[in-house]
Amino acid sequence: MIAPTRRTIILYLAGTFVLGAVAGGALGYQWGRQPVFKSFDRDEMRSRFCNRLVSDLGLSPAQRDQLDPILRQNMEEFEAVHRDHYSQIGATIKRHRERIASIMSPEQKAKYEAMEKERDQEREQRMPKRWSSSKNGPEGAKTNQTGSSTTKP
């Protein structure tokens, strides 16, 4: 058997390093493309919860029929709370912006409004279901049944 030379050993080590880097980069790239948070389907979530209650508690078909409207109503109430929450945040942001703008010169206000408009657009891209990039920022942002954003008139 021929002993490997120093050059051969270095080439094997370099090759191993390169292959590891390529494999790690490919896996990291693939992992990085996956969304951090999986959006959920409200109907699917309600159905799974209903099925779980039916199976775990042994609910009858009649009880299941009564359960579905209750879960629908509960979900609508939660969505209403979320809409109110985002409306309150929007109103607070608007007051915050108005107080800051009140101490600025007209030129500064124009720049500030452009800055805030850009921030609203960035926020809309990150969280389109929660915020609306309306003229006044995220005030009044709502999420309708389909999950798309709408604003108060």
C-alpha cells in the first residue's frame, strides 16, 4: 500500500470542506426559503377542533350539529376583537405621528410624512393582513373573512 502524500491529504481535506460548505449552503438556502409562520385556514382550524371534541368527548351527531354554530360565532367574536385591537393601534400611531409633526417645520413635516409613508408600505409588505398603507398609516386596518386587508371609510 502506498502512503498518501501530504498534498493528497490536503486535497482530501479541502474537498471535504468544499463539499460540506456546498451541502450546508444548499440546506440553509432551502430552509431559509420556508415561511417562519404558517398561515392558517380558520375553517380548517374550526373543523379540526370540532372533530377533536367529537372524538375525545364522544359527542353525538346532534351535539356536533349544535357545536359548529357555536364555534363559528366564537371565531367571529375573536376576529372582531382583533379588528378593534388593530384599530386602536392605528389610532395611537396616528396621534403619535401628529404630536411629532406638531413640532416640525413645513419642510421637516413633508420629509417626515414621506418617511412614515415608506414605513407603512414596508409594514404592509411584511404584514399585509394586519395593516393597511392608507393615507393615515395603519389606522382602521381590518381583516375581512377572506383574510385580506380593508380600511375604515
